[in-house]
Amino acid sequence: MAMLEVNHLAIQFGGLRAVDGFNVSIEKGQLYGLIGPNGAGKTTIFNLLTGVYKPTEGIIKLDGQDITGKNTIEINRAGIARTFQNIRLFKDMPVLDNVKVGLHNQHSYSTLTGILRLPKYYKVEKEMNEKAMEILKVFDLDKEAYTLAGNLPYGKQRKLEIARALATNPKLLLLDEPAAGMNPNETQELMDTIRFVQEHFDMTTLLIEHDMKLVGGICEEVTVLNFGQVLAQGETSKVLKDPAVVTAYLGE
Ligand SMILES: Nc1ncnc2c1ncn2[C@@H]1O[C@H](COP(=O)(O)OP(=O)(O)OP(=O)(O)O)[C@@H](O)[C@H]1O
Ligand SMILES: [Mg+2]
């Protein structure tokens, strides 16, 4: 059974059909690419998958469960986590605490336990600190655990966003142009980290990218979107040679 199964997904904003009949099937453990020019509808698909927008049409299934029309919180609980095209961190909070925010949906204590600092509070806090540090190590951010997120260099803030998303222990991770604004070295390092995450956390990932070469380097399968519609879909090496795809990218 596919981890993500999307059928005939569509959304209409006034006269604009920003996503029009989108289908995809992503197997567990796959690193799948979603590419397309500016305004193609990529981020809108993420907003539909995470409940930010309700689809006009279509069905979304996560690991066999129909999650169509659920809200953002329900969808996160069901197992989808995402990063945003524009970084959304708690910049005035330490790096470690940014990751702990993600852990709160699994480790919790009652408000009373928190206020009275009952033994369970210390136990849960210790567990969360350990788990957060473990995730930060994967991203080579453990030495900056007590740095304010806003003081990290840009490339590391991007990595921290992924770390926070992973902390919710998702079944499916959605990354919206995670390499945007990075220099080539940072991009290469990020791609290595994404590959590592795939294996280490047994993750299923849908990766939005602008850069065809970048997607070609790490995703076996890809969907190319243009004007809200699927232009090509399938094995990356074949899709990227498709004349329709090459034409859509001319002038980029
Ligand atoms: N809430 C909204 N209301 C109206 N139109 C919207 C809304 N959200 C997105 N759109 C439009 O839908 C289209 C697709 O936008 P989207 O942000 O999904 O593109 P994208 O593929 O992510 O582009 P980019 O590569 O620039 O990030 C655009 O024409 C955009 O203006
Ligand atoms: Mg976008």
C-alpha cells in the first residue's frame, strides 16, 4: 500500500484553478520530487496535503487513511509534517526548544504536573531533551543547541526547520524548496542530510524543488507540474528528458 495516494486533487481560487487533477502515489521509504516553474502550484499542493486549504475536488490518503478535508492539527497527528518555503522558526527561542515544540505531540504532561513540577515533569523534560539532542546531532546542530534560532546562519536555519518537522515523528515529510537561498556547498550538505534522514528514520519524503538537476540527483521518481497540471510523471531520468518538460523550463 502507498504511503501517500492522491486522486484528482483540485482547488479553485476564483477564476484560477491553481491545482487541477493532481494524482500521485508515493511508496513508503521513497524520496519523491515535485518540480515546476514559479506559480506552478507546488506549494498549493502542500497546503492541500496539510489541511491549510480544503480541496475543491479529490481524495488524499495517508497510509490507507482518508485525510481529505481534515484540519492542520488532525493531519499532523495523522503523520504529515512539513517545512515552509519561507523559514518559520521561533527565532527568539534556542535551537533545542524549537525542536522540542515538535516533540510535544508525543511527550506530554498535564498542566498541573507542569505547574507543580511533579516528578513526571522532570522525566518527560529529560526524555524530550535527549530526543531533541539526538535529532540535532543528525543535522550537526547539537553544538548550537542553546543558540537562539534567529542567530543561526541561514543554511542552518533551513536545517533546523527540517529537524523540527522530524521531531513530530511523521510518516511523511514535506519539504518546500529546502535548498532555496543556499550556496552550492550548503545545498550539497543538505542533500546528503536528506538522504541520511531517509535511511536513518525510514522516512517517506516529498521534496519540492526548482532546480531540476538537484531533484535528478536524489529522487528516483518525480512529478513535473505546470499551470496546476501534471506535465510529466515517473522515473526522473526519463521525465527530465521529456521534450514537454524541457520546453516548460526554457527561459528559466
Ligand atoms: N490563497 C490563494 N489565493 C489565490 N491564489 C493563490 C492562493 N495561493 C496560491 N495562489 C495562486 O496559485 C498559483 C500557484 O501558486 P503556488 O504558490 O502553489 O506556486 P509554486 O509552484 O509553489 O510557485 P513558487 O515556485 O514560486 O513557489 C499562483 O498563481 C498563485 O498566485
Ligand atoms: Mg512555492
